[in-house]
Amino acid sequence: IRTVTYFFIFLNLSLAVFEEPAVYPLPFLVTSLIEVLCLLVFFGRLTHFAKVTLRNVFWKDTKNICIMVAILLSLTDLAIYGVLRIYNVSSIRWSRIVRPIFLINFAESRQIRRAFRSIRNTLPEITYVFLLFMFSLLMFSLMALKLFGERNLQTAEGLPYFKNYLEIVFDLYVLVTTANSPDVMMPAFDFSSWYALFFIAFVIVNTYIFMSLFLAVVYNNYKKHLKVMFG
């Protein structure tokens, strides 16, 4: 039963690869039939669990309620999406976000729930580090607006460079991952090579210091909660 349950959970989660917008698109009828089959298996597994569990125990278990609600939401969304598709009305499958519920809440997923619970308990304790990081990001963005906003610089595409504060926040947030490096600094660097010092300081503070600190806090707290849980 555990192997069958995990197989259909994996199949249900994998549908996102084949549903619009898809990496490998399949006809809507195929993906919808597979999803209905998965939901029937989940409902059957839940029914089987209800048969071997006392009724008051079954209905007091939040995990079972979550699975039932997820099945109903998925079927409702699938039906609405199918009807709108018949009438050529554009819509989205909003119920996809509830699919991980099946992975977490089935009785076979006890270890996954423990790991998820540890992550959940860790989140409040990393709030202070996250707030410090966001404060640093916002301050560097304000400095960038003052440094470059009045220089009338342009990007390689001819767009205004660092003129909008929210766009600056987003660009510097991406720079923390180094995904847009060094492109994001080239207009300023072409204007004056000294401006590279601003981006070097930003990367040192936010990428190397804050991200390392963030990772250390997450790891230590996750390990602590996991040790308490397995006791």
C-alpha cells in the first residue's frame, strides 16, 4: 500500500510538467484522467484508513481532513477548468498548490512530516536574520538610487538604469544570487570604474556574510528541532 500511495503521489506531482504551461505538453483529457485516477486512489486509501481506525479518532485527525479538502478542491478546480476550456475561456489551475498536501499528510509520510515540522519550527527563529538582510537590501537600493538615478545612464537595451526604487530592489535581490552579475553593474562601470566598489561591497555584505549567516542559523535550528523530535 505504501509503494502504491507513493507512486500515485509522485504521478500527481509530476503532472505539472505536462499541464499548460508545460515543458512536455500533453492533451488536457490525458492529464485530467490521470489526475482523477490519482484522486480516486487517494480517496480509496483514505477510505481504507477510515475502516481500520475508530471513527472519532479518524475525524479528529487534521491530516485526514486536509486530504479530504485537497481532493474536493482538486476535483472542483478540474471541473471548472474543463468547463471554461470548452467555452474557450482562459483560466489557470489554482489547485496545483494543494498537491504537496498529499505528500505530507498521508500516514505513510511520517518522516516527511517530521522534517516539514522541523522546517516550520525553524522559520520563526530565522525571522531576525531575514529582517536584517531585507534592511541591508533596502539601504543598498536607496544608495544605488542616489548614486546612479541622476546620472541618466541606460542599460544595454536602452532602458533607464536604476531610476525606479522597486526595480532596483529586485535587481539587487537577484544580484545576491549572482544570477545577473556582472550585467547589472556594467552601465555604472562604463560610466566610472570606481562604481564597481559599490557592487563589490554589496556582494560581500549580502551574498557572503548574510547568506552564510542565514544558512548557519537555518542549519543549527533545524538540527536542534530534529534532535528534539527524534529525541
